[in-house]
Amino acid sequence: MKVIPASDSSLLMVFGTAISPELQQRVLSLFHALQARQDSRISNLHPAYGSLLIDFDPLQVSHQEIAALVESLSGTDDAVAADNSEVVEIPVCYDAEFGPDLADVAAYNRISIDDVVRLHSSSIYYVCFLGFTAGFAYLGGLLEVLHTPRLPTPRRMVAAGSVGIAGAQTGVYPAETPGGWRLVGRTPLRMFDPQAEMPTRLQPGDRVRFAPIDRATFERIWQERG
């Protein structure tokens, strides 16, 4: 683990540069351990695939003290393991209208569209971190057979709830926004609600499963959410 002063009030802990479950578990273990301490000197934590950025109050604590704290937590049982978290089920309609890139993902990987749906909804994913826009969860654990590059030209607008694939990642667009991920479906759930007590439906360390639903079920859930 490399310790890099990122600014006068932040420290970057780098575990590696690859996207892997092993690295992600190390990041999330430290993330959960620091969260559990509720240290008032630490203002924010930013997990990524292979690193954790720690923001702190430089008037209360130094880089060296934060580094020493991290060292003391490394390898302890203070972390809440991601594998012990509850699985969050996200209903997804893999209708052709909602998944305009299903055929492209199937063709790129030389499998059928039905296989794309079956394989995408058969895995348990883990939330690596939030980024890009409020509530966007980068999900690890996509089967290699579904790895597909981004669109060569991003769409100017992607509907909220759209489920996409980009390289080795999958995720759900929480709001209407431009985007270049390959769209394979859409959820009727609201993934980000600024008025809710917990605005973001998913948090780093959560586990996620996509549950296929038909168009009628999608419309019913959409209407019920208000």
C-alpha cells in the first residue's frame, strides 16, 4: 500500500491499479473500518477501485497521524466485510426499447441476446464506489463473457434507470444524463432521491443482484413509485 499526500488536507491510500475483487475488498475493508470509527477529524472518504482518498481537517490532525491510523487498522477485524452485506435486488426490464445495445453486446461476445440477459442477471455484483454523477454506483463482478467496450460516440442523453455495460463494469444511471455505456435494460426504481433520508439507494460495499421483469411489471412499479 502506497501512502500519497494528495493535498494539505487529504491522503491517498493506493492498493493497486487493477480492477479486481481482491483489491476492492482491501479498499472497502479500510473504508468500513474508518467509517466505524466516526472520527470527527476525518471529513470524507472516497473509495475507488484500488485506492481510498481520505479528507481530513489539517487543523486537528496531520498526514502522519492519519497514515499511522490507517496502519493500525490494516489487517484488523474492524471492517465490515462487503460479503456480509445484504443483497440489494434491482428489478430490470431487458426489453428491446430499454436495452438498445443488447444485440451489440451479444454480437461482440458471440452469444445470444437471451444469454446476455441470463448471464447479466445471474451474478452478484458489488458496489465499488460512487462517482460520475450523484448516486451512480460502479459495480464490479461482471462476467468476462459480457465485457464490452463503451460506445465509440456517447449518447447525448440516457434515461434515468438505464442499466449499462462498459468494459468490465456494469451500473445503473440514476438520472437522465449523457453517457457512453452499452444499454441492456432499465429499472423502474428511483436510484437517487435527494429528498429521501438516504438519497442514494446503493452504497460502497453493497452487493447487488439484477432481477429480470417484464414490461407490465416495469410499468406497475413505475406507477407505484409516484
